Amino acid sequence: MSRRAAHLRAAVLGSPISHSKSPQLHSAAYQHLGVDLSYTRIEVPESALTGFLSGEGAEPGWAGWSVTMPLKAAMLPHMTTVSRRVDLLGVLNTVVVAEDEQGGRTLHGENTDVDGITNALREQGVTRDEPAAGVFAVLGAGGTAAAALAAAAELNFAEARVYARSPEKAAAAAPLAEQLGLPLIIRRLDQLGEDLHGNLLDVVVSTLPPRAADSLVSQLPPGGPVAPALLDVAYDPWPSALAQAWAERDWTVISGLDMLLHQAVKQVELFTTGTPNPADKLPFEDHGAMVDRMRAAIGLPVPGGGGSPLG
């Protein structure tokens, strides 16, 4: 993968984009690596995507782009190649810009949202050995929900349940779950409380937009010693009403910032391939130090340093 420009650049693309914490994460990593790579936010609504790719996005020096809504599916037709994961999920969140042997530009699509979810959950001890076991609940039916289903399969859960206001829309996840070998049950969003009361769920991943899960608080059981861990992807505002209610019951809460961190770590590894100090070649301890620096950049507690995920 050729990186001809002495100075590289990367950016997060989407709309709205002003709230994104990706620049803090990536900048901290590139400072740690000593790589001359700047990272910014660029407002790109879906209607402006083609213009961006033929204009500013066609300029030399790009290492890659982080891709957020509403571009995760819209970007796909513009890719030279995509990973098997992207091909399966139908959405990407990462584009790696490179050159082919003839000096032409190539765009490779990847989805590191799956890495973000799996690694955020693994940090809290969420995984399954053989045989597959446990029920993985997903709130919402959008592109991040597809990544959550892939994470459920990678973490070796025995079953997934998707809760959505529109079961018809959620039914579109059935072919993906079948390809993942993951038994799937579709439920209405207002049936979440029923399954929580029945102690049927082991993990809940909310992929709903900010405040969209607030109404679910009234469905929660009053408490109990055993409850599913919650990963709430929406991190602004934080804590969400759902995360706050979960924490008040002394149940495990994982911030969407943890997911954001871990998907960004994988992006940094992809964007620095071919640079003098690629992140994926770092010794274990140095890689950990880079991740800790990224954590601190967005206010996440560093392991051993105390702090709370609720801030």
C-alpha cells in the first residue's frame, strides 16, 4: 500500500458531524505513533457525497476516512473493494485510500463497528466459549444493528433478539442472521421489558439514536442481582436515561464511547499501514499505551486509574 505524500490526512465524514469525538481519538493515536497524519471533521450530507469524492476527496495525501451517518450504505457503490464483513453487512464505517501498482487510487471499505462492539464487551468479560450460549439483544434496526448482530456471532452467542418499533423493518435482519448462523427472534420495542422481567437476556446493545431509548426506562424491572450488561451506542448526551437507570440498579453499563474507542483503534491500524510506524506492528505494551492515550483524549477512565463509565 503506497503512501507517497510526506504528510497524510484523514477525516470523519457525515452529517451532522460537529459532535464527533473521532478527531480527539485519532489525533492522540498519531501523536503517540509520531506519524505525520492530521485528522479532521468534514460535513458531508448524502447529497454531497459524489461531489466530495470527485473534489476534495480526490486530492492526494488521503490515508482514509471514518464514515458515519448517513453515508454508511451510500459510500458502498464508490468502493474499489470491500471486506467480506462489509459485503455481508451491507454497510461500512471505514474507507482506506491507497494506490494500486499503476498509481491509480483505490478505495477499500471496512466495518470496524463490529470490532468496537466486540472489544467493548470483551473488556467487561462478555464472551462465550464453545458451545454457543446466551441471548444477545439489539435495540434498533439500522446499520449499527447489523454490526451488533455480527458481534453477537463473533462472541459466540446462541441467539439474537432484535427489538424495533417496526418489526417489518427489523425483519430485514433475518437474512444476515441466517448467514451468520445466528438464530434470530424479532420483537417489538415495547416487549423489551417483558423479556427483562423474564431474565431472558444476557447482553443488551442499544443502537437507537440519542434519547430514542428514554421511553424504555419505565419497562425496566425494579432491580435484581442478575441482569444483562448494557452497551448504549449513543454517547451524547451521556449518561443516557437508559444507561442512568441501568446504573441505578447496579447493573453493568458500557458507554458508547468504549465502542467508539475500539472501532477507532482498528481504523488507526488501517490508516497507518505503510507509514514508518504502523499501529498494528507495535509491541503489545506500546499498543496498549496508545489505546490508553486515546481513552484519555475522550475522557474515558484508563485501566488502573479509577473513574466511572458514567462520568
